[in-house]
Amino acid sequence: MIAKPRTKPISLLKLEALLKRLPEVHPKYSLIKSDYAKQTAGYLGENSLNIL
């Protein structure tokens, strides 16, 4: 079996870039930040399975 390195999904990279550019007083900032947290948790969970 060929083991490919896992890369961050494009959606996660987009959210990272958006959070860097968006001011904290923006009305949608908290919604975007919670989406980013969920996506990051999922990505880290998938990475933890690679170790097993």
C-alpha cells in the first residue's frame, strides 16, 4: 500500500486566510471562527489515525 502524506484541505486553508484578513468586529467573524475550529479538529483527528 502506498502511504500518501496528508495535506490540509483547501477549505481549511481558505478559512485560515479569511481569519487573518477579517477584523474581529465583523458580524460573521465568530461564525467563521467556529467553522475553522470544527474543520481543524476534524483534520487533527484524521491525522491522529495516521499514527496508528
